[in-house]
Amino acid sequence: MFNSIEVNNYDFHFELHYCGFLIDCLFPEVIFDLEDDEIVIKLNGRIIDIDELIYFINFNVSHLIYSVVGTNCVKNSYCYFRYFFNTSDKIRHFVNITKIYLKYVPTI
């Protein structure tokens, strides 16, 4: 997670950039796919629901972030992530609109 993330590659004035940031930060442990026009979330290859993703972010990812930055919050991907996705409502919101992002994002 958080591999080669450059926050300057995202324009956080636009909502779908948060979706890209979420996907990029959690990759490869968490993968978001679009199947039959529905979001599928996989954690280490296992399909999970939004509740498990929220738990994973609130405990596993938060521990990782804390181990890297502690209480200092310099402007890096860890701190942006902590600020943007620190509540279940925010996570639910961005996962819901990730459908739009995945539908139109260019594939490599």
C-alpha cells in the first residue's frame, strides 16, 4: 500500500480524484473492480463488503499510517489518506462513486 503515491497527481477539487487516490493508496492489498455495473472489493484476493473495508481502513491502514508518520502530519499520501477517509461516511461515499471512476478510467 501507498507505493509510489504522488499527491500532486490528484486534483482534490474534484470528487473522482479522491476515488483514484483511494484505489491507488490501497493497491495491491485492496482492489476495486466493476462487475455487472457493481463495485467488487477484494482484500488480498478475497471479496469483502463495504463494512469490512471500513474496518480494514480504520484499523489496519490507520496502524500503518501511524507507524509511518506518528502524530506529525506532513503533506504526504499517508496524511492525506488519514484526512480524507477517516470516517465510515466518507469511505462509503467515495466507494459508492468509485463506480463512475472505474466505468470511465482509461485502462493500461
